Amino acid sequence: MTAALPDFADRTDFEDADRGLVAPPADRTITTDDGRVVWDFDDTAFLDGDCPDSVNPSLWRQSQLCARAGLYEVADGVHQIRGYDLSNMSLIEGERGVVVVDPLVSAECAKAGLDLYRAHRGERPVTAVLFTHSHIDHFGGVEGVVAPGTEVPIVAPEGFMRHSVAENVYAGTAMLRRGMYHTGAELDRGPGGLVGTGLGFTASTGTVGLVPETLTIRHTGQEERLDGVLFRFQMTPDTEAPSEMNFLLPERRALCMAENATHNLHNILTLRGAVVRDARIWSRYLNEALDLFAHDADVLFASHHWPTWGQDRIRTFLSEQRDLYGYLHDQTLRLTNQGHTGIEIAEMLELPPALDRAWHARGYYGSVSHNVKAVYQRYMGWYDGNPASLWEHPPVETAQRYVDCIGGIDAVLDKGRGYLDSGDPRFAAQLLKHAVFAAPERTDAKELLARTFDRLAQGAECATWRNNYLMGAAELRHGVKKTRLAAGSMAGALSVEQVFDSLAIRVNGPEAWDTDVTVHWHFTDLDEMYRMTLHNGVLIHARTTQPADGTDLGLALTKPQLMGMLAGKGLDGVRHTGDPTALKTLLSVLDDPDPDFAIVTP
């Protein structure tokens, strides 16, 4: 079958992306108080030109659309800040001020966006903040629009606080490291480097924060008036995020689809890593949104990309997005039940022509290939059913054996070069990966693999594939750059259980095999007590109502004192009974995570 391609002459998306422009950015950069640039609007200036040979033309088109920046009117009383960060910030005008929806990644960018809005719509106070879901690009900039401890309502879906910090507790460091590949954060901006992420250009690098919700949305159909504006909600858990919701503004006839329906195929499993999402339920919630809201909306907007106007177009958009995720789910399982593996299905599965022709269904952020593998993984796990896959050697040992079988490192390089020159960079990459892992000191092997990654990047329609290839090439040539950690912190938002979980996954098991420690924690500000035991290299903790009797150490402290203790302040100001060296023993078996681990080299 020949894939159906969208029409490059169709300029509808460009017309929609430009529609309603009120004002472009007031300044060309956004900076921190000390002058560090966290967002540069000129980074996307190169996208004004024609598509070069180094970028897939479809991805170039998407990046041009995502580069639009400024204040836009979506409907009467509904505006958006776009192009100020990876995501959009929406502003809903009320009776006294403005409700801010999804205040970007960084406080500096959210403040700059709000300043632009106020310059053109008046000095309206922020009367509420609404988070549509639990990803950092939709709440991280909150302190740019309200101060911590604000009294205005903070609205979020049920489970928001738990899920918004959970990634940072468990696999946060690994996700951050792989996220550098995912977003292309360290790539040069331009046709040979970063051209975007598909959802937006990239993420800002300013101050990140989190303000706890004060008003929780718990069920579909729930209605709330915020600053006099009626919001009607749809709960959509376990779709694009574990805690997410859409909402309709019935009096404005405007529908916000959060990040559940955007102008690309999204991820069932992001390349940076996450829990696998449920494509089946995602499709069903899109169908529910279509039934609940489409007849009452004249415009659909989301927290990425540009709006869609007109009821017929809204229905088409939502139904095609619904069918996109439903088709990937159902067809993957159909082929799974015929005995095919995820890798095989990814090569076999083609979208229906009507979806392939839809620009908003293209794989700019997710891809059919890796989403199919994600659906397979959700149901079948890592094992492909072949016993030969049960006990494979790890990468270095496997690479050494392949190199030996082929006749040595030079023979492998010759073969890899041949596959690359003959137009099969995919297999060249598979083969040359073994060369690099078997002989990481060989710069010629790393350079040849880097060239192969360059070639794969040039053809990639998926922005995150392109970014992964180019980041891999850069690190093969220049080594690992130190990961830039975002300013600010969400540590204060962690529950006590999450803080203790974060300690448990840092325990070096072998070092702690023979260490036994029991600590009783009494948090006087929370009126909570916990018993913690280190035994067999496992840190177990649970709520308790029992006193500290029989433990090695009893501590009476506040949660802020706990965070200070973990930051190195020791027991200063903390009331304690028993042996204080028990805490030192406990902390001594904790490893520090490595945010700069190698990926394309051993």
C-alpha cells in the first residue's frame, strides 16, 4: 500500500495559527532577575525560510506553525499566550479579572505572557489558576502569575498533586536525562540542530514551582463558576496524563481539550520514559467529549498548538483524533493475537488513508512506530515470547561477541559503512552500536555512528526521533554535557510518603544487606507518625499510631525540618530520643542519582 500524504498546498493550519493575533512578543528574550536568558524568540527565526535538505519537509511545516508567538484572541473573553514556552497559557476573562489556565513551564515565561496580556487587555488581577493536568509544562510557571500562599482558587483534577510530583520521586533522574534527548535541549538551534519538538519549540529553562490545588474537580459534569465564568468539566484520567481534564465554557461556546487532542499524534509512551498510557480509554474519552461538548462549542483550543473553529471542523477533528488512538490500540492487539511482536507490528501497521491525510494525525511528537510498541508493551510486557530473548547478554558483552563473529572491529566498521552508503542507515545504526560498545576508545567507530544518526535525523518526521538522533550524534562526538537542572523546586510539594519513597529507591542494596535500623518519625506539624525500618537492603515505611518504643531513634520534627535534614543540616533543632548515629547509618547507604549517565556509549 502507498501511504496517503497530506496536501502541502492546504494552508488552513497557517490561517488558524495566525488568526486572532492581538500582539507579538514585547521583547526578544525572557530572562531571570540576574539576566540569564530562559527563552529567546529569535531562536526560531530560521524557520521563516524554505525547508533545507537537513529537515523532513513535514516536520519543517509543523515547526513553522509552532513558532508563532504572541497574544491571540480565541473567542470573546478567551485569549492565549503562544510561543512563549513549550505549551500555551490560556486566559479566561471574568467579572473582576482573569482566570489563568496552564501557566507554562517557567515563572519568567508565564509572567512575561501575563504582562503582554495586561498591556493589551488592561491590568486585570488573576482571580483563579486552573491546571488541566499533571505535567510540568502546564503548572511549572505558576509562581509567575500568583505568589505561593495565594488566596485565589487553584483548580485541578483529582489526583493532580500526587501525580504531578510522582515522576520526580521514582524515575525522575533517568527521565530528566532521557528528556534531554527527547527535547533536544542542548542542540544548536537551526536547520542542522533543533527545529522543534512537535508540540512546541522546546521547554524554557527558568524557575519551576508548584502551588497546591484548593479546588478539586472530581467527576464529569461538575460545574464551577470562577470569577463569574461557568466551567463544565470532563474528567479524563489515564489518557495523556494520569490526572487530566477537559472543560467547556458554555457561555463562551469554547471547548478546551487540555492535551488530549492536539495537532499531532501524541505519545502512548514518551521516548523520555513514563508509565504506558491507555490508548483505548484515550479514544473513548475523546468520543465522550465529542458527545458531551461538540454541539455547544464554536471553537476548540488546547494547551499546545492553535485552535480549530466551526462545529463541523471540531467534530471532524475530534472524531479523527478519537479514531487515531482507537485504531492504533485495536490493530496492534489484532496483530498481537496473530502472533506478531511489537517490533513486527510497528513495521506492518499503516493508518487508514483518511487519517494519513490529516495533518493533525501526523507523528510529530509521538509516532505510529513507537506507539504501536507501547500498546504491545502495555499488554504483553518486554518479553517477545522467544526463549532466546529470556537471558541475553548485556550490551557490552553482546557487542563484543558480535564483533568477534563478524571478524573484528574494522570489519564491523566496513560493514556499517556499506549499509549506510547503500541507503540502510537503520541497520547501519544497529551494527555500529555494537562497534561503539565493544570498542568505545575507537573515535572512528563513534564518528561513523554519529554520521549514521545524522542521516536518520534528516529524514525523521517525528521531532523527538530527530532530537534523539542528533543528541546521540553530539554526545558521540563531544561527550556528555552536564545536565542543566531547572531552577526552583517542587520538593515542598512531596508528601512524607513520597519523600520516604525517594529515599528507599536510593538505598544501595548490597551495601545495606547487613544493616538494621529502625526510626520512628513524629511530624508535629502534620500530626502524623511513621515507623521506618532498614532490613535486607530494603527501606520500609508505614504510618503508625504507636510510640517510638523499641526503635533505634525517635524524631519529633516538622516536614520542613525533614527537608532540611536531608539537605545536610543534620538534627539541628530536631527533638530526638535514642541513638542519633542511627540516622547517620541510614543516610550512609544512600546513593546519589547520576543525571549525566552515558547513553550512546558504555
